[in-house]
Amino acid sequence: MDSSDIALFETLIKEASIGFAFFDAQLKFRRVNETLVEIHGVPADELIGRRPAEALPDDGATATAMESALRKALEEGQAVIDAFDLAVEAAGQGGDEASAEDGAAAGVAGGVTGGVAGGAEGGAAGGAAPGVVVEPADRTRHWAYSWFPSRGPDGKVLGIVLIVVDVSERRRAEEVIRRKEERYRSLVEASSQVVWVTLPDGQVADDAPEWRAITGQTIDDYLASGWLAVIHPEDHQRVEAGWHECLRANRVFEANYRVRTRSGNYRHYDVRAVPIWRGEDVVEWVGANTDVTGQREAEEMRGRLTEQLSAAALRTARLQQATSMLAEALTVAQVVQVITEVGRSAIGADQSAVALLNDDKLLLRIIMPSGTQDVALATPDDIQVSDQTVMSVAVRESRPFLAENPDSLRMQLGGDETGLFARQIEERAWVGLPLLAAGAAIGALRFSFMRPREITEEERVFLEALAGQCALAVERALLFEREHKTAEELQRSLLPSDLPQLSNMQLAARYHPATRHVQVGGDWYDAFRLPDDRLAIAVGDVMGKGVLAAAGMGRVRNALRALALNDPRPAAVLAGLDRLFSATEDEEQFTTVAYAVIDPETGVGVLSNAGHPPPLLISPDAPARLSASEPGTPLGWPSQRQQTSFSIETGNTVVFYSDGLVENRRRGVDAGLDELVGVAADAPPEVVADPEIIVDFLVDRMLAGYEQDDDVTVLALHVPPKTA
């Protein structure tokens, strides 16, 4: 053996953190290192030349187990790995000043675990079951013993090498897992949960006696059909579909359902099942069912009590809600929608209808809710006030009409309303309420139910109040619609009825009133021939809504025409509008105008802009773009009006528009302008070539997904390619 081997051996003996010993064929110690000496608390000179049974000061369990392992390794000539564990209590901790020998003795007295591979004598001799007992102070160290035959050059076994490794951390980890398993088992046993296990495909893997005790299933039934077999028929399809979906996706399954018990009754259970993974594969599913019947019954009882106690408060809140919603409803259809929704939700009506009297007070006309379609009730267009119907009686007598069942209806009407209402469902109770304004009926409300229904006095008071709110809102909506109709007719009358027909230029225009609040505004456009046969184009926007805005728009439009006939230059026309505007309009009035004069023969034109959005230029051969001309200031603001020359090439289109096309509550002007250019760039060639199509294309794309809260005006000029 050279010096390096000697140094290595000496280091192993003195410094290694593992225990080391060499035994001869008579099972006697021949060499030991310091670590093994510390483990057993016996000096090396007392170990050398002696067998374990002679040298180790214990009850014989440790020595017997060691000699058994030594003999096995010697006789069979094979290593005996981790065949023996020794638990040693650390000395000098927790105020314990015991010596190493005392610590070793305490550890041995506390029990030796394990034994020779295949030999239970080690565990039995130690008086403890295999495993590690962790002291509360965690003072025990655990050593795993392995024996390896040492052979000579001829292969003959000369002795046994003992290697002892500290496995304390591993034993502690195993103990943590064991304790968690014990806690989990105790928790399950102490709770109302019932646990079951399935294979990865959902098939039952093990018996679940607790579950079968509840359901009365036999073990054969349970192993064949599992827990799904006793689910309530109404819940079965839903739960089974959710379970199989979770099996496919390997995600946690959670559900609630009713389970048939041994007695034939059903109880409510919540279930949660989780996949158990091993690496990247699911090896099984573990589910826990919790009986929540008492909780569900308590919740149902509490819900019934709460419903009874809060019914009046809820109806009051509904009435307040109706008042708030009616403040936003401007048309009769919107009022009807609010009233029917509140009435149905407040009293549980299955169907509803609202009818208004015509001008001669002889007919009731059904009004459908805005934006809805009642598929379960096909109503007639008119009902004679003289007819015997729920609403006719309510209107004629100006009082609520109540029929709690079909017999009551026939008794009061002398028949029923089968000829008036075609139903997909059979009505069994009815309520009719007059809509009174200034003491006179203007229409009626009608609610119906699919079951007999008695209206309580509290509900009757609520319904009469609801009908009063409805009457006021309808009256206000009728006035608004008349004003709206007048304003829209005025505004449309101020727009040109026809656009000029030109041989070298095509024009198309669109005007869309705002849908929000259903009000008209001050958007307008104009196109007319000048005395020199040039074409004048104007697009403007007067701030505001309603009749005043429409009238202001008319004044600006007429003034522009008058000024253009005197001096058609755009800058001169806008300067004249500035002077007129300052002299006649309010300072708060905000009006923008884009005005251009174009030669239809050449496409050459001049543009002046008073704060209006820039025109859009569309070409089949180049990207769409916005005009770079100076926008200027709105009318009436101090400004030196400028004008810019431009030319519309063959095949190109110029689009004038109002800000309603690009701006709304969710989209700013700059973002809208960028979007407009992008939409125009995406227009197919056949769209760009036809101004009638391009204006609709731009309006549809720019308004898609947004609520239109402002008027939209679009005017397009297109120069078609010259034909051969």
C-alpha cells in the first residue's frame, strides 16, 4: 500500500462522518473509526478483537442484530444493505449533561428498529415495530447499518466492512408523512365526510364501507356501478357529465347532488375529488362526500322566512327602481319595457302586456317592450274598449281587475279571452290595471300567471302605484316622441332631398340620428351647383340636441348658401359665417363647418375648415389618409380663415363626415380618426369604387360594437374612371 492509500485510509478512520468498521471471519472488530466509536460510546481499544456481543454494553438486542447481519454477509458473500437501524439520543441537549455512553444507552433502551434483511429478529429483539420514533425535542439520531464482504485477490471473503450512515433527516421526513397520514385519517373519521377512491379512468378501485352503509349498496353493486348509481335522477346526468369532463382534463371535480339513502330518502351531499399524481401521470382519484342536508334545509327555511319578511320591502325597492329607470326611458316602448320587467319580477307574473288608447278612445293598441320579443304571447293589434277583456274592463271602469282563477275570470267577463291572445302556455290568473293621467284613462296594464294566484292587499297597493308611475311615464314619453318627430322632420327637411347629378363625379350621403336618448341634433350636409357650374360641398355640426339644435343648423345652412352665391370662395364664405354667427348666435354655441368648392370636370377644388374633422382621402392605388389641411377654429371664434387647394384624381374618393362617426363615450377623437383610416384601408376595391357602398361600409364598421350617442353625417365624392 503506497502513502496515498495510507493517508486516505487514515482520513476515513478519523475524519469521515460515516461510521466504519472492519470485522474478520470470526466476526471480531479489527478496525473502527471515530464516528462509530461515538455512535456506540465504547472506546476503540475495547472494541478491537472482540465480537459485538462481547463489546457492546446493552441488553443484547443491538449486538445480536449486528452479528446476525455479519454472519449473513459472511456466509452468503453478498452485501446486506440498510438491514439494521440504530436510534441514538443525542447527548448534552436540553440541559442533559449525560455522557456519550449514557446517550447511547438511552438510545438502545429506547428501542432498536429494523433488523437483518428478511429477519424480523432485529425488530422483535428491539421491542419496537420497524420505523422511527421522533422525540418531541427531536434529539434522536438514526444510523443505518450496511455490511459488505471484503475479498482477497483470490476472491475469498476475508472479512466484512461495516458502513454506518446518518439517516436522521430521512427518518424525520418519513415520520412527518406518517403523522400527516394519521391526522388525515383521524380528521376523516371525526368528520361527516365519506371518502372513496377510483382508478385514473374513474372506475371504482376499493370498497367504501362507510358509503355503502349510507346508501345500502352491496359490495358487488358498489364495485360495479360506484357512487354515481345512487344519485338522484334529476342530478345524475349533470354530475356524470361533470365527472367525466374532469377525468378527461385531470382537474379537480366539485359538485353537489342528492343521494338515495338506505331508507329510500334523499340527502344532499357536496363532493370534491382530486387527482393523485405520480410524476406526470394520474395514478388514482380520491373523493370526499360531505353530508350537507342539515345545512341545505336550514338555508331553505331561512330563505323562506327571509322572503316572507322582505316581500314588502322588496316591492318598495322595486317601485323606487322603476321610478329611477323610468327617468331614463324616453319612448313609450322603453317605458313599457321597464314597467313589464319590474311588474314581473315584483309579483312573479309570467306574462305582461301594455295597451294605450287611440285618439278616439275606442281602441286599445298593444305596445311591445323596446328591444324584446315576447315569444310566449302573440297579442292582437287592437282591442275594442267595449269588449269583455281584462284590460277593457280596467279602462272602462277605471279600477283594477283581478281574477284569481279561470272560474273567476268567466264569472266576471261572462267568458274568457281565448280569441284575443294565442298562448303557448295556459294562463290561470289575471290582473288588469288602468293607466290614469289627470283622472282619465290612457291605457291599461295586464299581468297573467300560469297558476291560480290571489293578489294580496299589499300587492294590490304596489300594482296601483306601479300603474300610476307607468301612466306618468307614458304621458311624458308621448310628449317627447311628438317633439322628437317634429324635430326630426324639421332636420330632414333642411337636408337636401336629392344630390346633384354630375357626369364626371358621383355623390352619396347618409344621415343617422343618434340612437342614445333618441334625440335629433345639429348635424347636416349640403351639395349644390354654383352659377359657374362648380360644385359646393358643406358638412357641419351644431352643438346640442332637439329642436333648438335643428333650428340652429337650418340657420347656418341657409346663410352658407346665401354667402356662397355671392362669393363662393371657401375662406370668404366661412369669414362671412363668422360675422353672422357672432352677431346672431349665443356665445356658448359651438358650430363646426367644412366647406369646399370643386370643379366637376377637373376634380380640382378648394377647401376651408372651421374646426371640423379632416376629410378622408381614399385611393385604390395608395393608402387611405386624412387631409393635412389646417382645421381652423369653430365659427364665431376670432380667426383669419385660410383655404387649401386639392385635387380628386380619377378613381379616388373624398369623404366628409361629422364627429359622431369617430367619437363616442368609449372612443376618443384621435383613436377614432386612426380607426377610420384603418377601416378605409381595409375596404375592398368594389367598395371603394362605389360611393353608395363606401358610405354604408364606413358607417357600419365605425359604429359596430359602440352605442351611437351622437348624430352621424357622411358625404362622399367619387371620381369614376373614364370610360373608353
